[in-house]
Amino acid sequence: MIFFAYTQAEKEKIIAAARQEVAAEVAALKSKMDADVAAAADKAKKEVDAQIAQAMAALDAAKKDTASQVDKQATAIADQIIAKVVNV
């Protein structure tokens, strides 16, 4: 069996290199995770914005429909009043 005997300086150098490698991998993973979170947040924001736009369009259509119905009813009531006045 062959045993390697490292000096304290060599051991510290190996440990320091391993720490640097781990730190670099952690930094790369954190960067990727940050990018993934930002992309997911952007996608979610776009989806919510689209849903809000659809809801606003539906609300506007409902307002127009309601206004049209009110106008029709007002015209019908006015016509009934005129008919009653004319027929009196």
C-alpha cells in the first residue's frame, strides 16, 4: 500500500480549491434559480395581465349591452307614455 503524505500547506491548498469549486457551483446554481424564478414571475404576470384584459373586455361588453337595454326600455316607456297622451 502506498500512502500519500501531504504537507499542511498542500492540504490547505486542496481544501481551498475544493471550497472554490463548491462556491462556484453554488453561485451558478443560485444564478440559474434566480433566472428561473424571474422567468416564472414574468410568465405569471403576463397570464394575470391577459386575464385582467379579458375581464375588462367582458365588463365593457356588459356595460354596452346594459346601456343598450336601458335605451330600449326608455324608448318603449316613452312610446307608451306618448300613446297614452295621444289616446286620451
